[in-house]
Amino acid sequence: MKIPTHHYQCPLGRLQPTVTDLDSVKQRGWRDQNILVVNAEDKRLDYLERELVRRIGERLYGTPRTRHG
């Protein structure tokens, strides 16, 4: 006779963060609200596209802070 095993679910499991697919969030933002989120160093863009994104960002928000690390 096979007895099904019950898998214990830890109550702390509810507190673990869920992983968000950032590309799908960006895609929905663009399609639903015309909000574009672009990393100026995205390798999917060619040099001219990255430069255009960088210049737009600097014009709207100023020069980025340098990262330490």
C-alpha cells in the first residue's frame, strides 16, 4: 500500500522574495504606458544607439555618477 507523502511547506516560504523578470516589466511599460527603460551600455544596441541613449539621458538628467567598485 502506497501512502502519499505530504510535503511540508515552511511558513517562512511566504517571506521569500519572488524573482521578477525585468525584461517583461520593461516590455509592459513600453507597450502599456510608452515608458522606455534602456541601459546605455546594453550590448544589444550598436555604438550609435548607445551614444544616442547616453546623450538623451545626460540632457534630461545630467551626467551619471561614477560607480565605485
